[in-house]
Amino acid sequence: MLHTFVALVEDKTGLLARVTSLFRRLNVNIISLTVGGTETVGVSRTTIVAEAAEDRAPRIMASLYKLEGVLDVDDVGRHSAVIRELAMLKIAANQNTRSDLFQLAEVFRARIVDLAPESLMMEITGSASKIEGLVQILVQGNYRILEMARTGRMAMRRGHHASSVLEALGDTTPRVDPKTFSKVLRHEAPDLFEDEHHA
Amino acid sequence: MDKRKKITDTHRNSPDTAIYTQPTPLTGAETVWATLVGEGVRDVFGYPGGAILPVYDALRKFPIRHILVRHEQGASHMADGYARASGRVGVAMATSGPGATNLVTGIATAMLDSIPMVCITGQVSSKVLGTDAFQEVDITGITLPITKHNFLVRRTEDIAPALREAFRIAQSGRPGPVLVDITKDAQQNTAVFDFAAAAPQPYRPHPMLSADSTSIREALELLRTAKRPVILAGQGILHSGAMEQVRALAERTQIPVACTLLGLTAFPASHPLNLGMMGMHGESWVNHAIQQADLLIACGMRFDDRVTGSLSTYAPNAKKIHIEIDPAEINKNVHVDVGLIGDLKEILETLLPRLPGRDGTAWLHAISAMKGDASVHDIQQLPDNGHLYAAHVINDIWRVTNGNAIVVTDVGQHQMWEAQYYKHDSPRSLITSGGLGTMGFALPAAIGAKIACPEKEVWVIAGDGGFQMTSPELATIVQEQLKINIAIVNNGYLGMVRQWQETFYEKNYECTPLISPDFVKLADAHGIRGTHVNRRADVISTVETARQNPGAFLIDFHVEQEDSVYPMIAPGAALHEMIRRPKHNPLVETATEE
């Protein structure tokens, strides 16, 4: 099965190599890996999607914890979480075919971010299944996908959950401001629907 | 120059202690030694070379004994043996490139056996890093999967913090080796040395490392209701210093103890509750007890494939409690019912006051009955049939040394015979490469053990194959004037491989017959006394001679060539499906087939 791990790591040279080397050593294939900044300076967030038997998740997490510089690990797949991916697609399109693609983009809530005489670029954010849905429609509609780039998954738990380790380190800032908490929930509601719709 | 005199002059200039109380400008090289001294290091095993020369140049200013090895693999094994014998962090040092790569086998050995060790390597100058400069190798890349952590230090001011953190990491939690790679320019430049400010963050056990009260309750419940429990004692007991607690647990609950190879010295061999070693070459009653148990209490061990046999048939009726500091070991090989993650000593101290006494007589009697004639272990009573057996040699060394020596073994048949016939009553008195099974380990590791514990009697027991892998370290023994006794169990074969060929490859002894030099002459060439032994009658007197000899002594025991270690579990077979000692084996009067 696919596991989605979120690891907060110190932003230091070589740490990513340690993380990926660990998966290689455990003989676990990484499906996708994203790395980026967080709300804390000096801490990077890595989201790792990996293929492994269900019962292997605890050991993978524990092994990640063992790496120096790994501050916290979460198996977000086990919790209610928002999981998103961004994809950019360059599709062959001329004057005649463009408008159909515009319509498709609207249905999938994708955006056209570049337009050229023979092609256009579409940007889509959402669950993996939503992106795959768009790709499937494009392929079945005989559109030529000239280029595709996907970020891999990013994930965040729903609700007021924050890293226990960062709190233990003295970082008491709540991950989500309680005042805006209800707004966040409202804002997320359509996405929740979207996840289910495309699942 | 009299090299020996120079080298044994360990009291070099004492450093100005002021450098530890007030920040002082030091070169990177001086910082390396100052930090080591500050961390309590007294001995370093190493080999100089271009990229580490600035550090060696600064050595004369610091009170550290440097042991010059003959191959860097020896340095890492010595640091390893030093750590195993003393519990203190062992330190190895080498230059860049080949010096660093030669350390690798020793680092992996320490990693697999969780040994606290710090390796310091020189690296080419930071300006040429990544250009394939002379003797440049990406040693932090190479050692990434075989170290607990490693550092590449490019700036002088980072040396002390990196080294101090390396010591913290090596010792905390589950111990392991750490490598610090320091560029030559970082060694040469000067920065302010502030020992206190370089202190690492204190070790913060992860929240997962807590035995929660529910698990403790469950463990107590299992312990209270068990009818046929067995304690599995591993090396974690030594790391945690929980020897007394494990003993208290066993005695209060009358639960018998089976040991792993690395856990053999964690529980006294002479204790009536000690069953002996479990696993591939464990005695039959030990493995049968585990297979019939209804509860296993695993203390600081990791259910290695050499102790479980086939996992699908392992202890099928037993509930399992696993007390372990490394959460990644829980449920790795064997599914456990209760995992208690944390320091073994602390967890046992939580459990012990809440454990009532228990009558274990029935189960202990049942195990005794399983021993039957397989327990004919007093091999001294067996008549001399004109042959010399390794088991006799090792048993005699045990008797003559009263079991008080530190025995350092290599890997192979003699290692298993040692585990069977030398009875260890004191902690850390057996030093052996378990997880990686590194041939060539014994001689250098014994040097490390002797440096760590100069007051102890140290015996090397090695096979003729493994001994030749690192035999140049004989010169190190001489240069350092060490009293180490060496017993070579010489059967003219790579014995354990030959045994496998005998059992699983139809006696096709491919590439296992082995010609060796005359080890006594080899010792003599180094200025070490030695003698050959071919007869059982000569074993005890020669062992005595070796002990009385003021310097190192080598005995080449020419033992029976095609002797095998029994019992034996074929790879993939169940723990109870042992190949027992054959009836004609002179080491047992009788034995029953499984």
C-alpha cells in the first residue's frame, strides 16, 4: 500500500540524502518526495509517499526518527488529512481546439497559465486522483500532452494538530490561529467534497 | 630512536587547563585533541597521512596515548574492542582516501553491534573538495548507511561542536559509530576554542521512547500468568548497565535466562538460572525451551536471524514482551505482544517492585529433563583418544584462567566453541563480532581491549584463516609492549565454511583448505614468544606458560581438521530442528537424534 509520511527535518546539507538513503536501505520504493520550507526557520518539511506493506509503516517511522536532524515524523495517511499535488501540463492546442481545453480546465478547476500558438500550459492542484482524472480525459480526447510535471504529494493533517516535537522545543505558536480556525474549516469544506468526488 | 620507549611515554605535556575555562584561539588540529581530552579520551588508535598531518603534528601538546596501527581496519577494530571492554567511546583516526576507506569494515562491525565509537578522518582541503584531489574520497557518503551519524567539517570553528556532538550521538540511546571528516584547511586555520559553548544539545529521548503505563500493566499481567517463561538476554543489558536488574528479575520470578552471543556476559554463566546460548549453535535444551515457552521476555536483543531460525515457526506458543531502546526494532522480525521502548534498566526498575515472586520449579524441571544426556558437558572427563579438539583447548583456557580473562574471538567455528565452552561470569569479558561476523576482528580488538583494561588478562582466540587477515597487528602489540595471549585454533581449513560445505554442499571443500605460515615463526619474527601444541596433554601447561610469560605469547593449537560445531540449525530451519552432535563425536558420550 501507499504510505504518506511527513518528516520535519533540519534544513542542513546532506539531510535529504540521509532520508532517501534510509528508504533505499530499508528496500522501500519512494513514489514521490517533496521538500520545502515550513513556518519555522531552519526546518524543512518533506512529504514522502512510499510503497510498502501496511505493517512496515511503524518501522519506517521509527527509523526516520533515528536519523539525526529529523525532528518529527507523522504518518498522515492514517489520519484525516488534506493531500494535494500540483501538476503542470503542456498540451498541444491550436485555435480550434483551445476552447474545449478552456472548458475542461474550468470543470477541473485548473488554470491556463501560458498560451502559445501551438500549445497551452495548464496548472492543476488537487488530489492525485483529480489530476489523473484530467490526464485521462485528455488522453481519451486525443489531446497530445507534450510535457507534464508533477510535484508529488504534499500533506497536512486536518484540525488543530501540530508537531509535538516542535512544541517540546519551545515553539508554542499554534499551527493554526484559533480565531481563524473556523474559517479554515469552512475554506476546506469544498476541498473535502472534491476529494471524495474524485476518489 | 628507541620506538618502544618513545611510544610508551604516555605522559606527554599536559595541556594548559585554562583552555577549558576561558575561550582560547587554537588551530583546528589543536582543537581536535583539546576536544578529545575534554571528552575524557585518553587513547586514540590511528595511522597518519597527508590530510591528517596537522592533527598529528599537534599531538605532542596533549596527554593522549596514540597507538600506531598497521592497517586502518585495525584502528577501527581496536577502537571497537576498547569500547566493548570498557563501555567508553573508542576513538580511531585515519587520513583521507584509502586511510578512511580502510576504516569502513571496522565501522560497519561497530554499527551492526551497536558499539559507541568516534572515527576522525582527515579530508582534502575545502578549496579542492569535490575535484577528485589526491587521496580524496567521499567518506561521509560511503559511511552514511554504516554510521549512526557523520559530519563533514570544513571550518575550524565547527570542529569542537561536531566532535562533541559525535560523542553525544555515539553514546546516547542505542550506541553506534560516528565519523567526523575534517578538511585539512580546517585543521590548519585558527579559531577560538570554547569547550563549554561547543556542548551539544542534551540527548532528548524521543516521545516514542517511553514505556507507557498500559504496556507496563500488560507486561506485568503476562509475567504473572506465564507458566513457561524464558528471559532472552541481549547486549542491550550491558549497554544499559542492567545486569543486576535482569538478575533480580530472573531470581524473583525464577525465570530461566537464555543469552544471545553478544549477551553471553550479561548474565553469569554459572548462575543456576542461566540456560546458555540460544540460536544457531545454541544447546538443544535452550532452543527447545524457547520453542516450548509460553512467554518470552526479550531484554535488549533484536531477534536476529541467527537466534530465531525460521520466523514462521519461532516460539509459536509464546507471548512476547520486547524491552528495547530502539523503536525500530519492535516488530521488525518477530511480532511482539508488548513492546516496552526505553532504557532497559529504568523499565526493569519500574517492573520489579510490582512483580510478585513466582514458583518456577515445574518449568525448570521440565527444562532440566530436556537436557538429558545432551548436557554431558564436562568434556574433561572424556578419555584422551590422541586427538586435539578445539573444544578442549577452549575449555582448558577457561579452567586455567578461572574464567576471569577477557576473551576476544574472531569469527567462525572457534567463536562458537568459545561461546559453548568458555563460561563467562563477568560482564564484558567476551568480545566478538556478532552482527557483521567480521573475520580479522580478534587481534586488533584484543589490542583495544588491553589498552582499555591493562589490568585484565586478555586472550585472543582466532582461527588460522581470520588470524591472517589482520596478523600485521602483531607488530602493534610489540611496539605498544602489550601482554596479550594468542590462541590460534588451527585446523587448516576455513572451518565454518568447510562445515557448511560438509553439511549443505556434499563435502565439496572448494577453496576452504588453507595453507598458513608457521605462526610461531611469525610471532618470533615480531619478537613474540610462541609454541605449537598438538597433544591434549600439553594444553594446560602451555596455557600456563603463556600466562607466566611477561610479554605477549602465541600458541598455535593444531586441532582436529574436520571437526564441526554442534548443535546446528540449518538456515531457514525451525529453532527446534537442530542437527545434533553425531553419536561418534568424541565430545559427547551419547546424543539423541532429533
